Amino acid sequence: MPRLQRPRRISDAPLLIAMSIATPAAAATSETQLWTTESVAIQASKADLITLDASQRFRSDAANGEQQTARLLIDHGIAPGVQIGGGMAYFRSGAEQEMRLFQQVTLTRRIWLSRTRIEQRFLDTADKAGWRLRQRMQASVPLDRAKRWTLIAATELMFHLNRARPSDKLGLAVMRNQIGLRRPIAKALDVQLLYMRQQSFREGRADAVAHIPWLTLSWKI
């Protein structure tokens, strides 16, 4: 007589969930990168902020090699804690070049920041523009009374809205989690050091996970 299998108990559920989560994570490829950014923010008027930045991303050949970026952003305040803005960016690596346009809405209240951004990405490896939605949530927590040290914690989700290339994954494509510290080091000059875990979700392949120390120098004029 065949043996009857023992029914699964409710107490087994956490183990099954953990196994289902751990399996894809174990299959992911992983690497360490290093990013550096230099940023200048210009208060053009009471309501308008212009930001210029450049960054260097030291990556492996598997991640399309080292990358250099340049970005221009204009934000306009329309109400307390509400900004609308947009800009353009250029990305260059050994594997591809990208010109990017973007529009965004940023909401701030006390320690919280929420940014919603829509991007149009023009890559020389794609025949049409890729549309992407990015949602960022951030907390900036002062750690001392003088507010010299600030803890930064953030999560950002990126969603592909179309397929610019056949390999693009529709829906959630990238997740970034960040934690680190920001501190002024001179008048109008801040330094920020973050650790970022970036996970790229890919169709038919293992996810790509990058562990990234990210150093930023910000100058405010």
C-alpha cells in the first residue's frame, strides 16, 4: 500500500518561504564595484536649483566595463516641500553609450524624501527609446545636535515600461538599497559615503548583484 504523505503544517510555511527566496538569491551573480561622484548645486533663484554632476563607475567587463556619466538637472519649487524638475544625462562605457532625458517630482517633509522620475533612454545598442519609472524613498536622520553627521538610508525601485531591447525585463528591473553617512567638511562642501546593494533582475538569466561603496562630494553655491 502506498504511504500517505504527511500534510504540511502551518509551522512548515516559514521554511518553505525561506527556501523559495533563497533559491534565486543563491543563483545570482555577484561583484564589487566602486563609484565616485562630484556634484555642484547652484541656487539660481529662490525657487530654482540647478545641479551638475559627473561620476566614475569602476565596474567589471561583465557589467559592461567602467562607465563615466555627466548630468544636468533643474528643479523648480511650486509649493513648500514640492519640486518639479527635469534634465538630461550622458553615460559612456566601453560597451555602449546612452543619452537620457528625464522628468521628476520630489516631495520632502522633515527627514523624508520621495522622488518619482520618468526616464527616456536612448542607447546605441537599442533601436528605440526605453522608458523607465524610478521610485526613490529616502530618510536623512541627523545624528548629533549640530547636525554635522547625518545617516542616509534609501531604497529605489526601477521599472521598465517597455522593451527597448529583447533582453530587457518588463516591470521591476533594478532594486537599490543604500545606507551611509553625510558630513560637511568645509563651507558649502559635503562628503557622503554610502554602501549600495544593487540587484538587477534579468529574463532567463541569474540576477546580477553589485556591492558598491559610493563616495560623493557636493558643493553648494
